Amino acid sequence: MTSRFLIAVLPDEAYAERAARTFEALHEAGAIVLYGMALVASDPDGCLFLRSPAAPGPLGSASRVLAELFVQLGSPSRKPGWPPGSSPACLDTLTEFASLGLDFDLIEAASAAMSGASVAVVAEIGEHWLGPVDAALAQLGGIIIRRFGSDTALQRTIEEIEALDMELQALEQELDRLGESATKTIVNRAKATRGRLLIASQRAEGMRTRLEQETEAKLAILIAQQERVGAQLDAKVEQETRIGEGIMQLQAEARQRSAMLARSIALAREALGPAGPEHAGNG
């Protein structure tokens, strides 16, 4: 049960509030798992603003980032030169957005669907069944745009560490071969490569920490949902089973990602050696 990022555009605020309550009700019933949700509305000039922010914490971060970028890039005045944004706040949000493994087409499609009094529900969900969300939002006149996140940022970081490790090994072999005759250019390039490798390693460590925090929080929600559904008198075995399958899938995917990051972090640490943090990037 992979998480999906979803923007549902509703005709107005009342419908959006009903849609938000529908998401919460479907979560309580065990049909979906709701990890985070925010509402984005439009002012009379068509500029978007955050109507209801996502909850804080590791589970609110993904929907918060998506909602904030939707506001920053989805307004009509922002469309020329897509994707725009050079302010520090926008650049920070773009960096966080990239870590979700999403493309801008999600925001473009949602922005195109917004008009007049439209209000959008921005959410990260997992669907134990694929039908309930579509059926409920269709009754409210909602337009649904879904996308899966990917491991693009994680894979890019791992590949960068591997490439920098190979480059650093080659440069250090060249320095050993040349000895005192090594040029300043090669020495400085080796130092710069060490610095880049240290930064990539720190980024991987941050990814692994965030992965652990997010997985722990998601598991807590899923386990609580499974226990709640199991305690219901009219609970269906299949419903509880699907939630259990979602828990196992989440754990398996998290273990795989964590192991990949751990290997890359270990590779970087070995390459940097005990003097890495002190000397990386000097000169």
C-alpha cells in the first residue's frame, strides 16, 4: 500500500469541508489511511492561499510541502516561466518537494482545475481499497489528481556518493603517484571532492533519520487503525487483513530504503576516513 499524493478540487469551501470530513470518515472506517491533509483556497483575484494548514510533525510535512508549493506556484500570476520562484522560502519548499519524488505536473493539473470559488483538499493517503475515495468525491463534484511519490532523491544521493567515492579514490591514487610534484589543481580538486562527499553523506544521514521518523509515525497510525477496526463488531476480516498487509509493506519498504542509505553512508565514511569532517572542503 504505497502512499499517494492527492489534490481534490471541490466547487467551493462547503464542499471542500465535506470532502475533508469524508477523508476522515474513510480513515476511521479503515477504507483508507490519512497521513496528512491541508486545504488550499483561492481569493477573488485567483491567487491561492492556505485555508487550513497540515498538522505539524513527520506525517504533516509531506502534505504541508505540497500545499505550500501549490500556493506558491499554482496562482495565475505565477504561471509564466513555469516553474518560477526564487525567494528563499520558495527555494526551500522546492527542495523539500523534490525529496517527495513528485513532478510539477501534479501542481499544474490541480492549478488548471481551480476556478472561481474552488477549494482544494491536499492530502497524503494510503488506499486499502481503490474505490471509496473516487465514489465519495464524485458525489461532491470533486476533480481528483493523484500521483505516486518516488525514490528519485534517495537514488540520486546514493549514486552521487558512489560517483564521488570513485572520483576521490582516483584523485588520491594520483596524489600518491605524483607525491611532491602534484599540482595545486589536483590537490584542490581532491579537497573539493571530499567536501562534496561529506555533504552528500550528511544528506543521506538526514534522509535516513526522516525515514525512521516518518515510518514510526505511519506505523503508529496503521496499527491504531487496525486495532480500532478489529474491535468493531461488524468488522470484516478482509478489512483488517488489508491493513495488516499495508503495515508489512510499509515496514519492508522502509527496511529496504534504510539499508540502501546505510550502505552509502558507510561507503562515504570509509572514503573520508577519520580526517574527513575536519579537512573535507578545506582550501
